Amino acid sequence: LPRWVKRTVLWTIDLSALPFLYIFSYTLRLSVYPQIPEDWQFVFIAPIITVMLLQLAGYYRVVIRFIDFSAIKAITVGLALSLLMLYAIAFLGNWQQTPRSIFVIYCTLAGVWLLASRLLAREILRWSGSVGIASTPVVIFGAGSAGMQTAASLKHDAIYQPVAFIDDNPSLRGQLVSGLPVFNRSGFSQWIV
């Protein structure tokens, strides 16, 4: 699919989910059953502002298959700007019935949604790309920065699947690095076929 179609799908999904998160933030703040708030305009204004500012922060340019810390940075910047904008609109619009903590709760829930939905999509894409393909297990020698980069690269490949590191550093023995166990060279020889 062209990139613009993928972005449109993400905008649509977020613009559909964020109003429910705004209503849910009301529910959490006021301890009431979900209901349309008195300032119902914010149910529609908040998601539109959030998506526009996330777009400006670069969130929708992040490729889901390779999502990394830059997505968290874009989410943080976009939601911080969204929070400030919502505060300004509520203040300038003189909407006194809106507790200001609702905006903080909304932005927190939105951040969780934005990150969790993309991480879930990434795992679904990885899984769907490897269905029907028998991957070869790979052991990486060295659990340093080059080994971690190799593991990260191989995790995106359907042909090879990293399963462990071999490293002679005694402080790494038995630890998990990039989600993979680290073995000593002598302790790993029993696993080699």
C-alpha cells in the first residue's frame, strides 16, 4: 500500500479511538458511568487537536515495522502540545465545567493507546510476515552493541531467527540482552547440533 493510505488508516483509527478515551478520562476523573460530558465539544475537539499535533511532531512518519524510541519522543511532544492547547482552549473558551485534570488523564490514556496499538501492529506484521516460512535459528557471538544491532536486524527478517548470544563476559552470563539469553562459549557447546 502507498504510504499516504497507511497514514490515512492510522489517522482514521486514532480519530475513532481518541473520543472514547476522552469520555473514559471523564469516567475515571468523576467516578461515573460513561456518559457524554457537559462540554461535549471536547469529545471531538481533543482528538482532532491531538492527531494534528502528533502529525506535526512526526508521529505518523514513523514506520510501524521499525518503531523505536523516536515514536515515544513524537508521542511525548505531540501530547504535551495537545495538553497545552486543550488547556488554552478551555481557559479562553471559559469552559469552567471541565476539570483540568481530565486533559492530563486523556493525554496519558492517549499515550498508552498510541504506543500500545503501534507495538501490537508491529508484532502482527512480524508474525504475518513469517507465517509459512521456516526460520533458521541463529546464535550471535558477542552480546555487545554490534551483537544487539545484529539481533535487532535479524528480528525483522523472516528467514533467520536469533535465539541466543554467546559472550565470554562473565557479568553477562545468564542475563537477557535484547530479550535473548546470554551463554558462555563453553556452556553453550551442549546446544550445538
